[in-house]
Amino acid sequence: MDVLSDTLRVVRLSGAVFFTASLASPWSFQSPPAADLARFLGLPTESMTLFHVLVEGECMVTLDGHEPARLETGDVVILPHGAPHVLSTDQRTTPQPMSAFLPSTAGEGIPSVVTTGPGSVTRFICGFLYCDQQFNPLMGTLPEVLVVSNRDQIAPAASNGAHPHANAHAHHGTASPTPRVVAIRPGAWLETTLRHTVAEAHGPGPGSAVMLARLAEMLFVEVLRRYMLELPSTQRGWLAGVKDPIVGHALQLIHTSPDRDWTVDDLAHAAAVSRSTLADRFTELIGEPPMRYLTRWRMQLAEQLLRQTNLGIYAVAARVGYASEAAFNRAFKRHVGRPPAAWRVSEG
């Protein structure tokens, strides 16, 4: 089984485009914390990923702990954890809250924000992906910011005045990283899908909202695949674990047969390494021991089955590796906070 595909199937990422913009410079807007934005959009708050597609013009993205980066036409900036950030034409303009740019009343179709002025115009698409599961090994391993670009490296934006909300890290006197770049190659699937996304957002027809949501999800999956393939050997985290021949094999076994009564010895034997080698390598890359990961993944699967099927509690327990309903009830309550039957009612 493909571990990344299995995780995406269970984690249930959903995407949407929530507005397009055409802004005359100078302009600057600041996103709220992810939890506040999720409440504003009426979405679950466990996981919120934001993205901005720069359709025309230039702007900069600024967030704490990173150098401000200059974006060009065709770039996409992704905030996997919904980190508060500023998009702007320069670092002198005082940021306005994102809500100040949104239409006061919702109309049909995708909201469009337009400002006029003497300066050059920047056009972009803003959207989000969200997930309502608490255990999300995939999203937790991603950096705070990714840039999808046809350039191999994103240079820091030239300093042109202190930004009121930027560079909170500067006083430490240490160099801050520029965003990680996922490259777009002309004619490749990522570049083609991005062009379709832009075309759909600016020439909406029947079903555009649904089409854009699916395109956003597919773009994100392709970015994940590219990002994982380009990870250096020194990288830590879940995606690095999937790539690792030892840990990746253990993850594949767990995801293929979560109902099996696995032990660390079983996983180590299947991966042809010692028990201590597997345990140490798994913990080093994933951040937790194999059995704890197995338990948390089983609880994630149990939530999916309880929410999406009519299976009884005993059948769900068996599907995720528990021989008795009582043992499953105890484990589920310990990890989720409520017994599975009560959780199912509250989520229904």
C-alpha cells in the first residue's frame, strides 16, 4: 500500500478558494491566526492550510522567523499550518486585516476583491485546505512556508523600510531561512494544473467552486509528492520516514494491516533489522515509538469508520486491531476523550 495515499485518504483534506483579488499598489494585508480564520469560515480548527496563487504582478510574503520573500507571477505560496503572515507590495505600508479586503456581503460565486489606484496591479487567488482530524502525521512534518515556483531559489525581498509586523526575529542577530521551494517545470503536471486553476478562477462557469476545490487538493498532493522526493537525507519527520527504507517499510506494514497484532519485533523482522535499530530509527524520524504511532493511527482509522460507516462498535474495534469491544472502548476514550458510541453521536 502507498503510505502517502493511505494517509491522505484517512486524513481527508478538503479544499476551497475563498476569494480572488486585483489590488492596485500600495497594499498590504495580514492574515489572522489559523484558528480565527477557521472560525470566520465556519470550519473545523484542527488543521488549516492557506495558499495564495500569484496570477499577475509581484508582492512579498512575510512571517515571523523567515526572511521576507519576493514572489513573482506564477508563484504559489503555501502556509501548511496556517501561520499568520503578511502579503504586501512593500514593507512600509501598514497591513490591514484580511477581513478588511473581503466583501461585506456574500454573493453568488467566488468573492472578488478589487481596489483602484495609480500603482501597478497585483492579481491573486486565495484559498485553503482543511482537515478535521487531530492526529495528522502528514501535515505536522511540513515547514511553515513553501513556495511553488519556476525558480530554483527564492531570494529574500530587498529591504525597503521596516515592516510594522515583520522580522520579529531580527533582534536575535541570526540569519533566518528563506522559504523552501518546490520547483515548477514547464509542461509538467504541476504547471498544467496550476494554469487550469487560474483559468477556472477567472472564467467561472457551472460547478466552478467544486472544480476549484478539487484542483486545489490535487495541487497540494502534487506539491507534497515533489517536496518528499526532494527531501535531503538529513531531514526528519513523517515524510522523511516514508522515504526511509527501514522506517518506510514499517509504516507500509502498519498502514496495510492495522488490524494485525504487531510488535516491534515483528516489524523489525519484516524490515530485516534488529529490534533496537528499528525502534531507534523510527523514533528519530517520526518523533515517537512504533507502537505509539500504531495506536494513534488505529484511533484515526476508528474515527473515520465511526463517522463514515454504519459498522457496529465491535466491528470497528476488529477493523483496527482490538480483540474486544471493551479494550477498544478504553483505548478510544483514552486518546479521544469520549467512548466511541458517544463520539459517533456527537460527530453525526
